[in-house]
Amino acid sequence: MLELMRALVIVDVQNDFCPGGALGVAGGTAVAEGIAEWVKAKDYPVVVTTQDWHIDPGAHFNADPDFRDSWPVHCVAGSPGAELHSALADVPVTAAFFKGQHSAAYSGFEGATNDGVGLADWLRAHDVDIIDVVGIATDYCVRATVLDALREGFEVRVLTDLVAAVADETGEAALQEMVGAGAQLA
């Protein structure tokens, strides 16, 4: 029997999305610390990260944001806010995917490595069939990444103790939408 390959996808656990950052999400630091502990306890053959990495994302940055399509300046490429949270410093990351350089991007599947390889192609090239998804924010980038992963044909499990939402209500709605699309919650 062929064993399926599982990867961990860490979505946008960046300083700007943790408390004290430009768009800090309550619980972000706890999620970062929890992910680090989870990785120590598990044996993932593949661990990847996604990061907002904005250079000039156009209307995505707005001085008067609507907090749906436009946002205050955050995760500027190369800035401390765009870096992964320090709790992840010892996590053995196999590959990093950067998204949103010149436009809005919510899904990790819109990102690419520095060599230009997209997340779906990279996962397939590494024989990954199943992904566990963790990160920030449940109701935005985690949601978009999970839905795209399902569309790409991956089996997806969301580790609900290791995600943080901007708001409880939208976070819960996002989880239900992911389940409705075929994701598993754990």
C-alpha cells in the first residue's frame, strides 16, 4: 500500500500579523509558539511557509482601508514586520513561498519561491498528497489557502488550535466554509 505524503503549511505567521504588528491578530503569538511546539512533536517530511511580501501591492495598501479589500501598510518586503515570528526560528522550513509583491494575495497558492516555483507545483514535485494547514488569519489567508489547496486536489486538514482569526464570527464562518468545501478540522 502506497503511503501518502503529508506536509505542514504554515500560513503568514509574520510579525505584522501578531500582537504589536501593523495588523496584529489576537492569539497570533500563541499560534506561533504552538506551531513551534507542534513541529517539535511531529515528524513532517515537508514544512513550508507562506508570507505576505509586499513591494508595491497597489490598492491593497490604503490610508483609509476597508479591512476587506484594502489594508494599512503591512508586511513590506524585507521589513521586520514581514519576517516570520521569532517563535518559528527553530522550525525546519523546507521551502518559503512569498505572495502579494505587486497585488493583493491571500492564498499561499498565489505565492512562489525565490526561484519562481508556485506552491502547488512545488508540493506535487515533492510527492505531497495531504497538507495540514496552520497560521494567521483563519478568516483570510488560511481560508484562501485551504480553499485553493482543495481546488488543486490536495487533501486538507486544518489544525484549529493552531490558527487565529481576525474575529471569532468570521473565523468560525471560514472554518465552516472550509469544511463545506471538503477540508477536515482537527
